[in-house]
Amino acid sequence: MRRPRCVVAAIALVFACIQAEPSLAQTLTGTVSSVAEGAMEGVLVSAQKVGAPITVTVVSDARGRFRFPDGRLSPGHYTLRIRATGYDLAGPKTVELGAGPADIAIKLTKTANLAAQLTNTEWLMSMPGTAEQKLPLMECMSCHTLQRIVRSTFNTEQFVPVLERMARYANNTIQARVQMRVAPVKINTAVVAKLAAFLATINLSNGPVWNYELKTLPRPNGRATHVVITEYDLPRPTIAPHDVRTDRDGNVWYSDFVENFLGELDPGTSALKEYPIPVLKPGFPTGSLDLEPDADGNLWLAMMFQAGLARFDMKSRTFQVFPVDGAANDNAMQQSMVMPRSDDVDGKVWTNDVARHAIMRVDLKTGKYQRIDPFQFLPKGSSHAPYGMAADAKNNLYFMDFGDENIGRIDAATGAATIFPTPTANSRPRRTMLDAQGRLWFAEFAANKLAMFDTKAETFKEWDVPTSYSYPYDVFSDKHGELWSAGMASDRVLRFDPQSGRSVEYLLPRPANIRRVFVDNSTDPVTFWAGNNHGAEILRLEPLD
Amino acid sequence: MMPGVQRQKALWRLVLLGVAVLGSVTAARAGGQMTFGDNTNTSANDGPPFFGFVRDTDGAAVGDARVTATVKSGGAVVTTSNSIGVYKVAGFAKSINPDDIAISCAKDGYKQANVVRRPNGSGDLKDPIEVDCVLQKE
């Protein structure tokens, strides 16, 4: 048994030496300028080797200079891309990297199509209307950008059937692949009519141009330019990486919100493996959402409309599925969340029943699900929706009430629920993580805030996200106590220090629909990972400080 | 109308006003909740809300006290008193008997001294129920 290990070690060593060979590593540096501004700070410069799935992005500094990290680009022909709202790339649009370092001068020109460059946040900043009128647009961003709305020419009457049609789409729909719900959807026609009337005031139904000023966020500056961003293109546009996390070996795992696969990406080679998840309900929407490790490090997936949970054994690379049992598994059954972190305590894994706004937990020995209504003592008909989950060391569950404004706790032993309303009303808490100090960090999606619930003191703290209309989806507290967050609107990653209140927002190279965020604490500085749910790519963000 | 009932209704209006003023900035930012789906939230399904004051034994307001409304059949709602010692717990399900809701309060450095449930003089089961909580410094 020893000999093969030596052989493997030797091969690994040779491979490591090849990887580290300096002659393969090139340096690309340069400047960015325009006639309008001269040297430009905060311009994202992206380089993608022709035919390769990896794009590396850096940001120009206050002198307009940029530098790709040594060794990050290998010799070859590269396509260049920029992101600077209000500008287009005049040239050069390609660069050949050879044996030596290259230094280029990038020129930008004013864009003739500013609207095409606006983020969802910038559209929300620009469009007229009250906060209440704009709020439903949060739901639209789950499937597409707001560009699709503001560029449409529908009037109020024409919008109504469009909205009613889209209300029947499954959550796990993207533009590249629409999936219909099987269960009928009850539509609130009054809400639809009100929304249709508003949308017809912000689109192009009244003329060829928008009757409001297009507002933009400032370009990155200072600390926000100290970053390297790597995009890993996935091979099909129908891959929708929802939750992303790394393992001990540095490989990246993701749940695919649209296709029924678990993905594993080697960021060193960009090699991709896809593990097909068993289809439990043919004809129902496919794709999974929550991706969480259990006490043994195996990965669990919430199977959405496939109605159940899947455990992926990291050693055998095989799935064991736990379908929702019995009559409860009807056409509306949906599991978006799974929480197996403390399954070793009592052999039970938490999940949710989206359609019935309830919590469920499966007994791993029997495969039987138990349903718990944590809101049974609250007024009936309220808009509750258990969503992000965390479990403590005793497998007590903490969950986000995404439909309302509460954090909930369910006692693992008794099943009793305790509800903690957030200080901010209508906050719609979304995803969460529990740290070693018993602090529950979470994003208040509708309130545009990050928040912390101290599970010991049972007290809250909340912080405003610096940019309005960011709508944070998730937050991660890293080893230094800094918070990392992102969402579906601003194309930015927020880094926030709750102690000092200092924040930095890193602009991403492309429109990005980010859901779960993950921070790899094994690097220094830490490394941020997320999936671009609508862009079929994995994002790695490396701060340089 | 009995003076006690008048007092209770006036206090409830004061609580609502306070909540509205304190929450106005937030409401402007967060707006109302509206989605494509049903909004079946209706006061017809609500039992009465609970509210009250958390004070110390000298009558001074105690802010940031943890107030727990425990349901006899299981479950609880936990909230916090504001800077003037006022707390509010939104209504429970209509099926829950208000008499089966127990209010308690706690804060580091204090112990609970007394809980005073004001009588509902009007007899209207939808009227808010005032329960005041007294904390004693340890």
C-alpha cells in the first residue's frame, strides 16, 4: 500500500513544480484613461484567455494604473473587457501575452447606451415611485434583471397577463430555462393590477425613451480597487449555481438551482464534475437550493419541487435521498432549505415545507418526516415563510421568517417554537449563519440591512447596507469578524466591519445575481466565493488587504 | 365608557403613535410587503395584541428589557421594551384564549418583581390587553 502513495506523492510534487514554474507566469500591467476624465480610477479590467473558461479582473487605482497578479495569466491570446458605467472599451480589445511582461494603455469612450449598463439597484434608484410601489420588483429579480421590465413596451392592460403567467413559474426559473409549477397558483388579482399599473409608468410604453433621469452609482475607489476577481464560466447557460462553498481541498461545490446536479469545480484547473441527483418526481421542476454540510462533512441538498432531501457521501461520491413521505408529498411540496449540521445529536435533519409555511425534520433511521407549524399560535393567514436555517450544538433550530419579520427557534426536544420579531418591521430575514459565539448573522432582505441575533442574550443588532436598494440575500461573518454580503441587485460584494462601521463595496465584472455567500477562512486575506445564479459562473473575490 | 377603559384605549393609541413615529424612517425605506401571491393577513384572524410598560420599583422606565409572551399550550413570542419602557406583542391566533398568555420580563441586573394585568373593562375581546411588568434591581 505504501508504494502507490509514494507514486501519487511524486506525481503531485512534479505537478506542483510545474504549477510553480515562473516561466509560465506573465505579468500584465497598464493604464486606463479617457478623453473625458484622463486617468481613470475604479475601472474593472478583465482578461480572458481565448477558449479558456476563466476570466481574471483587476481594478485601476487612483493613477489609472492596473496590474494583474504575477503568475495569474499564462502565455496566450486574451480578450479584454472593462466595466466602468458610462464608458465603453475603445481599445485594445485583445492582448497577446508572450514570454515577457506586457504593459498596455486602455482607452475608453463615452457610451451611447448608458441604460444597458445600469444595475438593478441603479434602475430602482432612477425610476419614480414610492418604496411600496418598488418593493414587488424584488420578486422579479429572482428570475431576470429589471432591464427586461424597463425596456418593455407593455401598457397596464398588457402587463396583467404577463404577470399572471410569470406567477405560475417555479422559483427555480431563469431566462435560459423556464420551469412551470405543477400545482395551481392562486393569484391576487388586485396586487397584480396595482403592480401592472406601476410597471407601465417606468417602462417604454409611453415613448422611445424613459421619462426619468438614469442615475448611476460611483465607480469604485480607494480600498474598493484593491481586489482580484476570478470568474469560472460553467459549460451551459442553464447551470444556475445557487449555494457555493469550498471543501478542505479547496474544491468548490455548488447547488444547481435549475438542473438536477451537484457541481464540483477545481479552481486550479477549472475542471468540472457534475453529480446527477436522482429525479424523484418526473415532470416537476428540477434543481436544488440549500447546500449544507452535516456533522461528518457530507453535503446535503434541499431538492425544491423534487420534494425531499439528498445526502451526498463525500467518500463514495453517491447520493442517498430522503423523499417526503406520505400524502403530504402533493404537487405543491417544496423543500428550499436543509439543516443537517447537528444531525449527529439526534439523527434528525431540519428542512422546510414552503407551500405550508412550516418546518419539517426527517428521522434519518426511518425516513419519516415530522411537520411543525412554528406559527400555529400566531394569527392565521399571516405571510410567514421559514427560510434560512442554522442549528446549534443541541440541534435546536433557528430559522428566518422570510415572509415576515421574525427569527424563530424550535426546541429540538419539545418542538416548541419561540418567535423573535426583528427590531425593523417587514424586514424579511433571508439567509443566515451561526458563529461559534452563538451569534446568528443574517440579511434583512427587504429592510436593506445586515443583522445579528445573539442567541444567548436574545438581543438584536442591525446595520444599514450603505447602498440603497441593495437587498442583501445573505451574510457571512469571517474569522476577523468582518461581514461579507451580496444579493441580486447591485452587482457588488459588501465587506462590512460591524465594530468600526467601515465598509467597502467591490463592483463585480458582470451583472451578478448572487444568493448564498461563502468565505474561505483558510486564506489570508480571506477569499469570498459565490455563484452567479443567472450568469452560469462561479465567482471568487480576493481582497488584497 | 368606564374611566379604566378610556385609559387603556388612550394608552394603546399612545403606543401605536410611538411605534409609528419610531418606525417611520424604517417604513419609508422598507415599505409595505406586497408580492404576487395572496395577502391573507386579516385582522379577523387576530386575537388581541398585548402591550405595556416595563418599569423598575421606583416607577422609572426600563428600556431594552426582554419581554416574553408565553402561550400555555406551547410557544412564545419574545420582544424588547423601547427607550421609554414600552413593549408591544402583535396579536395571537383567535383560537388562543388571551387568558392563556403569560407575560414576563427580564434584564441583566434585575429580577422580576411583579406583573400587573389591567382588566379589560369594555368586554370587547379585540381590545388590546395591557400587562405591565415591574423589575427590581439586584
